[in-house]
Amino acid sequence: MRKTIRTYSFLAFGIALLLISCDKTQIFDAYHTFQDGWDKKNSVIFTFDQEVSKKPNNMFINIRSNNDYEFNNLFLITKLEQPSGLIKVDTLEYEMADLDGNMLGQGFSDIKESKLWYKENVKFPEKGKYKISISQAVRKTGKVKGVEKLKGITEIGFRIETSQVE
């Protein structure tokens, strides 16, 4: 019995490794985990080295959330800094639940992963270290002050994919 469990575990690990290594579109993929919600004061920062790109790339923000997330939407402020210091700021809104309050995204348990478009067909104009900062900017309806601690967001990720596979 133990030998069978080890065999299945080894087989599952091998299949997962194979699937990950077959991802030819991935350029960058990283996650940040929250222990007890996402504090309004804590921006999540990802840094990555990039060559000048002639091929277009797509950027995504990945959100893992659970049923403790009490809002239908998610508001984010992003700051993308180029090696020269040029900063591009965006305010983004994403739908996180359907009209019945069911969480959107992929997953079979109460944790759902949403792959959210950030920028499409981006070419990196400079070689060097890029930095993206992501902050949550959720507010309750009719309130000016933002939600101090956003519960239900377990992880946030940032991913860059090439949009052209050779």
C-alpha cells in the first residue's frame, strides 16, 4: 500500500513538473502570499530583468481569493517603473463575483484563481530592471476611506507571457 502511494506521488510530481516546463509563453511569474488579508498600506512589489523586446508581451495580475472576499469588484493601483525611472500609473477595476455573489475564477475548492489582464501587446523599450508595484484601493459603497485590510485575498501574482510562440 505504501509503495503504491509513493508511486502515485512520484507520478503526480512528474506530471506537474512536465506541465510547468512545457509553458513556452512564460517570461516572468511570481506570487506574494498574504497571511491575514491585504493591508491597504502594503504595496506588493515585483522586480524583473528584461531585455529590449521586439515581440509583443502580455502582462497579467493573478489573484487567488476565497469566500472571505466580501466585494464584487477589486480595485488596484499599479505603478510600472522602467529602468530609466519613467513610471506609468494605472487604476484598474476587476469583477471578482457574479450577480449571485459567487466568486469568479478557476478552482474546485473555495480558493479561486483569476488571471486578470493588465497590459496587452507590450514591448519593453529598455534593457534593465523593471519594477511593478500593486496596491489595493477597495472602498465600501458611499465611503471615502478605503478598506484597511482586504480579507479573502490569499495571494497576488504577476505574470508576463510572450504573445508569440516560436
